[in-house]
Amino acid sequence: MLFFCRGVLVVFTCLFTTFLCAADNVDVSDPEQLWIATPLTKEKSFTLGIEGPACDRQGNVYAVCYEKDQTIGKIAPNGKGELWVTLTNASAGNGIVFDKSGLMYVADYGAHNVLQIDPKTKEIKVFVHEPKMNQPNDLAIGPDDVLWASDPNWTAGTGQVWRIGRDAKVTLVAEKMGTTNGIDVSPDGKILYVNESVQRNVWAFDIQSNGTLANKRLLKQFPDHGFDGMRCDVEGNLFITRYGKGTVAVLSPKGEVLREIDVLGESPSNLCFGGPDGRTVYVTEVKKQRLVQFRVEKPGLSWQRLQKHEPSASNDKSPK
């Protein structure tokens, strides 16, 4: 009799829980809500120049213009932030990436540099200076630690792309493009993706063994709204911030739009993957000057690459 009563109690409890979940439209088969954006930081915790962002191995998010311009902020996964470093002279940061050893690289559009920062010491160095750059805007890094920089000329509505080798050699690899902005490298390291903000094109190039680009082809053109930052997940899907529309579009390697995510503000400028499993997307949003976050199905490519390589004994080695 006691067993029967306990069985009835268990069944009743399960039915009651199911009823509550149904009443609240909760999917009991999904332990977490995917593709739903929530704020990570308070509004106006950044200036209107909020950009970046990038995650370190520990899951901290770094983004530029925290509290004031010419800074980089460090935001913990719980949303607690601090002013991490302040840039000097004419330097102004934009896109950020980490290499395998954990060194940070920052597109410095103010002084035509790519900066290198050692997170352990916060020492800031000029990794490359290229006067011919309009303004290095966003960065991508391949599995070989080679950097790629988008370089728009907003006034002329044109742009170009630079390759920055591990020996710090800078090479112009694509020119006479539209306003080049978001940029990333495919999981196999063989394709470079570049988008154009004003023209709303997403281009794909084959990366040749000698570091040049070939076979430029249009992956997707969108009919409206601008583009900004762009990052790949581990399956090669492109996550693209749609500036002015307030969404992040997910584009397959074949150019199919898989979904769009509302990011709670009309002006998302860039994004990165992080969190404990690489499945949290962090978005810098200009209108409300804050970071937002949402969960996804697959980890980010840059997060996976970083996790696969342990930090070296000394972080004093620059890419060669």
C-alpha cells in the first residue's frame, strides 16, 4: 500500500510539473534557452565606440571603449567589468583576436597599427605599423596564427584586405573592394570570408599556399541594412552582425540564411564566442552601449582553437 501511494505521488508530481511547464510555454526537453539574447552589462557601460570583442581561455570578454574612449574593458562571464588597459597617443582600438599562445592583437585604426598586448603584463607593443592602411578595422586569425585585417575607406565607400604574417610582414592581398569590415577564416584555414558594410556583400576567397587570395566569389548579398563584425562557429557557419537591423544573421558555408537573432538593440557592431563551452555569443551593441549574450548549439571556431593550445611557458614570443 505504501508503494502504491508513493507511485501515485510520483505520477501526480510529474503531471503537475508538466502542467506548469505547459502553462508557462517552457520546453522541458530543452534545459537551456537557445538563440534568446539577454543583457550582460548595464546600458552605457561603454561609449559609442564599443567594439572588439574577444574571449580569453578563462571566458573573460574584452571589448574596446569601456567607460571611456581609448580603453579596453575586461568583462567576467557574470557581467562584472573593469577598465583593463588604456591606449596612448593616437591609438584607438577596434577588432580584437587572440593567438594560440594567448597574446592579444588589436586593430588600431587611429594610428594605422596592429597592437600586441601581453595579458599577463598588460604591456602594449606595436606589432605592425602600415601607413598605407586607411584604418585597420577588424581582425581574423587563422590556424597558422596569420592575421588578416579588413581596411575600409568609409568616405570613398571602398576597402581592402591585408595579410599580416607571423614575421610581421604586411601584404595587401585584396583591393578595390567595397567597405570591407567583418572578416574570418574557415575551420580548415582555406577560405577567407570578408563582408562589405555598405554594399551588404559577403565574399569568399581561397587562401593559397603562398598567402595570396584567389577565386573571389559572392557568398551572399543582403537586400537591406548594414554589416559589421563576423565570426565562424566550428561548422563554418558565419555569424554576422546586421547594423541597423538589430540582429545577428547566421549564414551557412553555402550562403543560406539559417536564422536571425534579435540582440535587443538596433546597432550590433561585432561579436565573439566564449563561455565555459564556447557556445555563448557575446555581442557589442552601440545604441545601448552594452554587451548582450545568447546561447547557441555549436562552439565558436576561435574559442575551439584557443582551447586546443596550452599557453607557452613564456608569452614573449611574437608570431613569426
